[in-house]
Amino acid sequence: MAVSSSFAGPKLETLLLCNNSSSTSSRASPSQIRILCKPARTRRTVFQRGVGLNPRCEVTSDVLVQDNNKIELRASSVSALEQLKTSAADRYTKERSSIVVIGLSIHTTPVEMREKLAIPEAEWPRAIGELCNLNHIEEAAVLSTCNRMEIYVVALSQHRGVKEVTEWMSKTSGIPVSELCQHRFLLYNNDATQHIFEVSAGLDSLVLGEGQILAQVKQVVKIGQGVVGFGRNISGLFKHAITVGKRVRTETNIAAGAVSVSSAAVELALLKLPESSHASARMLVIGAGKMGKLVIKHLVAKGCTKMVVVNRSEERVSAIQEELKGVEITYKPLTEMLTCAGEADVVFTSTASETLLFTKEHVKDLPPVVGNPRLFVDISVPRNISACVSELDTARVYNVDDLKEVVAANKEDRVRKAMEAQAIIAEESKQFEAWRDSLETVPTIKKLRAYAERIRVAELDKCLSKMGDDITKKTRKAVDDLSRGIVNKLLHGPMQHLRCDGSDSRT
């Protein structure tokens, strides 16, 4: 009989024939024994009387007929069935749940793929729910920005968890699993912890120390609060990452002089323009959200005092005008976008539109800029400007992947600060792992205290029964307090040792 290799432990023949009390004639031949395996969710393993219930397996037998007597052959033994169940579940009960990162970032993945994987903030709770419905995923979080798409999970099984999440990413994005595997990176436990700490500190950003990513990590926690699946481990990981990000920026000053994506976009545009035209260049910003507002501020910081802003509504633009008094900001509705683009030397796009705002046909019909090609700087993911626009002689298109040349300056100083930051991250990683280890000792502490309490109560009852029924309440309370005090003092040492982390010499 063929047996699935997933059942570890004693051979099936031995298990089925281990009931020596059964007569030889009542045993079924291998062909008459069926093993029925029902797939079971292993995300939350349940145990009853020491028996694992995943996978659920039943050993049954055909009914044998000998002469005129029907003999019902039952399972060879209950203990054999229990051993089968337990051996199959051992893989999960003996393996600690792992924190896993399945990621695709600007360092490994082109923007064409990242934009297909991008998940809007409003969809993060839904994504967490779908991920936690996968068989081997207990907790989850999504970090989706213009530079990265990273899924953080607590997985019962590393291999199966990664497989399920990758298939989910393929299903939601339409990208084949094989293609995702070529670009993704996988990190586990300590490496995963260090990675999110580096991300929060700005060490994994295109621009070292940029502050926008820390705000995005905070947003993960804000949106995750109250979402089923944004559990204790993942929540603790991201909250600790926020602490690390703040500490690195405070103690190393790595953000001093560092630029954000918006700032890099402005610097790139000015690099591509002749220096003589910096003051007179006509600037158009499409989108007045967070990124668009930062673009406007960086343009002002570079000396630009006149620009046009196209947005869906005027309200946000009015707020920016109030904040940046002395700067001539002209509002235009989306219906006038192409007209405004035809009058601009540089066009910045930073909208949440999932459809292209500019195609090759749109730009081809725009009046040319005298002396230079028109610059399009697209910092949106998904992109707002078709890559085909670059085929025109009258236009140049740059997206978030083209900002690398902007950050080459001052790299040496930022690398030195990054090395200082790594020392902080190593220290904080150790503290987080100690906290996570402490979570695993909680059940042990509870069981130890419950065991001691059972003994205390039993011995107290014996003592009180020997003392008779005429003892006073005061005496009864004194004996009870005495027994509690003895137990607490005896447990104090073991409890302290169970709670201590890796930095404690008593571990």
C-alpha cells in the first residue's frame, strides 16, 4: 500500500499490526485497509489529549465475509491512529513560527512590475485578511510604497508560507510566479527584523536617511490597528521599527541634508535644465497630495516662485497657497491639464491615478519647448506617464528608478552615518528578539504556576481537614497566606530565569 511521505515516524505496517490482541484471522490484508486523509487548516493547530488534529486522518477497513459470518475489522488500534496524527503534526509543533519577508524593491525589481504589485493603503486591511486566510499564515502586514512592495508574515512553515504568499501575490498582480521568484527577496526571523529596522531608518531607501519611509511605516501600524491578522508579533515588529527609525535619525543625524523622492525629482529636473534657465523655467505640478506638496516645497526651496498646479479639486491647492505665501501658485482643473502641459518646460506628476495621464499621442501634439526637450518627471506608482513618450525627440521622461544619479553626491558622509546606524539596529534587533522569546515563555510560566497552585490547594485542604471544622476564619486565612507565600518565594527564582533574555548572564 502506498503511504504519503508526509507521515513521519513508525512504518504504517507496524502501526496497523501492533495490536497483538487481535487474532491473525481478523487482520485485514493491506489491500483491504484504506487511509482517508482530509486536508486541514494548519494555521492554528489544535490538540486534544496530546493528539494533533492536523492533518485529520482516519484508518478504516473493508468488511470481510468469512463463510456465513460477517467480521467487521476496525482500525488496528487507537494508539496507532494517534501516533499517525501526532507524527504528522510534529513538523509544526516542533517548529517555531517564523517572521518572513517576501519583498520586491527598487533594488531588485523594475518599476513595471512594482506598479502591478502596488496595493493602495485603503486595501491593506483586505490584503491582511486574505493573507491570514492562507493555511500557513498567522499574522500579516503590507508595506507598499513607490519604491517597494513587501509582505511581512508570521508563518507556521517557512517553505509553505512563502509558497502561499507568492502565489497570492501572483494572483492579485497577474504576474507569473516564476517571474516573481526572479525578482523577489526572502528574509527570515533575525534577517527580517534587521531589514524592517533598516527600512524604517532609511538605510534601504534610494536616498539614505530619507524621512518619508518612516511615516509610511507608521501608517502600516495606524491602518493595522484593529485589523484581525495584524497580530502581536507583527504589530510589535513594526512598532519597534518606528522606535529604531526615530533613534537612528536622532543619534546619527543621518537625515541632515538627505533628500526625499520628491526632493530628488526636483534636483533631477534642475540637473537636466541649463543652469541659465533655472529661474525662468515654467514648472507644472500635477497632483497636490503629499508627494505633490513636497515637490512644490522643494521647488520653492530651489528658488522657484511661480508655478502651475493641476489637481482634481481646488481645496488642497488653496491650503498650499495659504502655507506658502509669497509664492505665485496658480490652480488649474484636470480638464486643462494638456493645455497647461503645452505651456510648461517641466512637468511633475504625482497622482494616485491608475490610468496613464500622458501617452505618446498626447505629448506628440503639444507645442515644443524652445531650445530643450520638455521634461516629464513621474514619481507616481503606478506611473502616470507612458514610457513610450521617451521615443519622441521633443520630450524626456524620468521615473522613480531614474533618481539614482541625483543621490550620488555626499554619499560618503551618509555611508559613514549609516555605519553608526547599523550599531543601533544590531542593539535594537537583539532587544526585539528577546521580547519575542519572552512571549514563548508565557505559556510555560502559566503552566508552572498552575501546577504549583494545584499542589498548594491540595495540601492546604489536607491541612485544614486535619485541623477540624472549628478553626477560625482568621486561622484559615493565615494558613492560606502562609502556603501562598511559600509557593511564591519558591517560584520567584525559576520565574525570573524564564523571563530573562539573551543579554542576561543567567540565561
